[in-house]
Amino acid sequence: MRSILPAMLGLLALSTPAFAQDEPPPVEVDIVGGGVRTGTVVAVPALPVQNAPLAYGRDIAATIASGLRTTGLFNPIGPTGIPNYPYAQANTPDFPTWRSAGAAQLVTGFVEGRPDGNLTVGCYLFDVASGRELVRQGFAVSQGNWRRAANKCADAIYSRLTGEGAFLDTRVVFVAETGPKNRRLKRIAIMDSDGSNLRYLTEGEATVVTPRFSPDGNRLAYLSYAGRRGRVWVMDIGTGNKRLLVPGLVQTSAPRFSPDGRRIAFAMSQGGNTDIYVTAADGSGAPVRLTTAPGIDTSPDFSPDGSRIVFESDRSGSQQLYVMNVDGSGQRRISFGGPSASPAWSPRGNRIAFVRTGAFRIGVINPDGSGERILTDGWQDESPSWAPNGQFVMFNRFTPSGQSTLFAVPVGGGQARRLPTPQDGSDPSWSPLQR
């Protein structure tokens, strides 16, 4: 069969934004409170395949369906248990078939093997009732990169139907934990957001905690107890090269990159006091001290515009959240509902996630201290990290037996969903969208 690719879509490489209509037609779905109604049925049949193994069509469709399911907004059906369709119908579906199946939306596409050994993956979204095309994208990928094409397709569908930014084509870094409770082996691991392509960045030679991505997703800052002394290290993910953030034996912890990636805020302990400092991410220059109050000031995080820093402090007698200007001026307390720790500023700048200690729940609060809400009700929920679209918060949940697993909860309300990891995981950090 002759390829229908030229008539179907403008093909772009995976690393660049894919083809989209200049004037997309209106989405004909039920809208409740500004979002897609929970449970919207989206049919995701297996993609037809040419000149490549048939398994790609089913695996890509299954990954798209899984990604949509994780949002909590859609009820994907397929690829098993629903009809397949021929290659020629990828952009001209038989809508009566899908109406009878009860689908409100239909995802179609194709997989085509290329002469160079790579794959072309096409992705469409249709409104079944009207027959309107809502999304058209295509990617040229290596055979080992097919999951990224599937995740980008799911992102395009999610964004088109909700108006929110993408978040599925991302990575997650976390602390992988194995071994008995009193002798845990803790290694930094990185994986795609769907749990695939896991690899270890450290080998357990020292306990590591709190890994955090740089804004470009290429570096990590984390705390390592090498030599039985807690110090912050900076690692290049691609090469594995690493260096101390602050040379010497001084104890440092809780690192976070600035939005431009040029600075790192962290806590440093000297003379019986722990304060917030900022230093150049490349190691040049001396750290600048921002807080001087007696007690422990730690867990700093920049606002998205880089103008302010949120942190936790026990200067009032219990752990509370404070906000200050990036130069350390204007420090003020914003939390008053109970002990609060581990703040993380949302990518949109409108909320700060935190841990309500004692009960150990994940909550959100506005930067001015208003609008506090608790999002989770687990036994022990800690270490919040935001999705790049600001709509979900990832965290780790401990069980009474000491196991730790990763979850994500929608900020707008809803059930927390577990993220797959091959072993216990803690201290997650969500990457920016991959390029």
C-alpha cells in the first residue's frame, strides 16, 4: 500500500513542536467548571502499522491510553476489546462505529517503518459526534524512542481537551530504596514519567536524598552523605560528572536551582545555626547568606520569576513557611494552620505545595498565605514536586511497614494515583518537558 503520510500531516522531528492546525475547531465535549468532565470516554484503538513490527501499533496505543488515564479526567477504552481500523482510515475514521462504541473522542494514527530504520508515528484526535479533527501531529523517532512519541501524542490530546499545558513527556528522578528498613540502600534513579527506561545515576556508595532537576533537565543537585557528612553535589546527567557545590567539609543541604539555572539556593550549617544561602551553580563565587535568624532555616525554593524564595523555618517555635525577596529582604511568615515544611513553588507561581507535618499530608497555599488546602490523606505523605504544567503534585507515601511509593495528586482535587517504580521510591522531582 502506498504511504498516505504526505497527505496526512506535516512531519516534524520529535524534538520540535509537531504540526498543529492554525485555527483548531471547537472542542465538542461536556464542560464542567472549566474542565473536561471526568470520565470522558476516549477510544484508543491499536495503530495500523506498515513496514515495522505490528507490536508497535498496540504498544503505542496502550501507552497513549495509559497516559490519558493518569490525568484522572478521561476513561480511555482500548486498545484491547475495541475494533481495529485499516491504515487508510487513520485520517478518515468510520465515525458510526465509534459512536456505537460510546466514545466521545477517538484517537487514531499510524506507525510506518522508514528506510533509515526509524519510525514515523502519526497521531490524530477526532470529536466523534461532529467528526471534527482536533489534533494532528507526527514524529520521526528511533525505534527505541517510540514511547516518547506516544507520550507526546497523549500530551497533545490532554492539552487540546483541557486547555492545560503538557506534562506526560517528562522524566522523574527519585531515590530508589532497597534492603531492610535499618539498612536501606539509597540510589538516585531516573525514569520516564510512565515508569519506563529506568536507570541509576548513583550506585549506592553513599546515601543520597533530595535530588532536584535543573530547569533544562540536564543537571541534578542533591544531598549525599559521602564520608558521613551531608554535602550538596551537582551532577551532569548525561556524563555522570559531579562536583561539590561548596568545596570543603561544611555541611550543606536542600538544594534548588533558580529558574534560569544559574544559581542554587541551599541550606548551610555553621556555628550551630542553619541558614539559607545562594551561590552560582557553576561553582564560581562565594555563597551569599540570606537569613540570620536563630534556629533552622532550610528547604528554599525560588518563585518562577526568580524574584522571591520560599523556605521553612522554626524561628517561631515550630516549622512554618516563610517568603522573602531573592536578596533576603522582606522575610515574612505565610503559614499559620499547623507545622509546615518542604515548600515547593508551582511553575505558575500561584501556589506553593508543602507538607503538613504531624499528620504528614500534602497541601497547597497561596504565596500570600491565603487559600490553604490539604490534598492528600495518606499515612505519611512527603516531598512534594510539581508537574511542569502546575496541575499535579508528585510526592512519596510511606506505609506503616516502612515502604515508600510515588504518587501524584491533581491540585484541583481528586484521587492520588500511584506512579510505577520497580522498587521503593522517595524524594521525587518532576523534570521540565523533554526537548
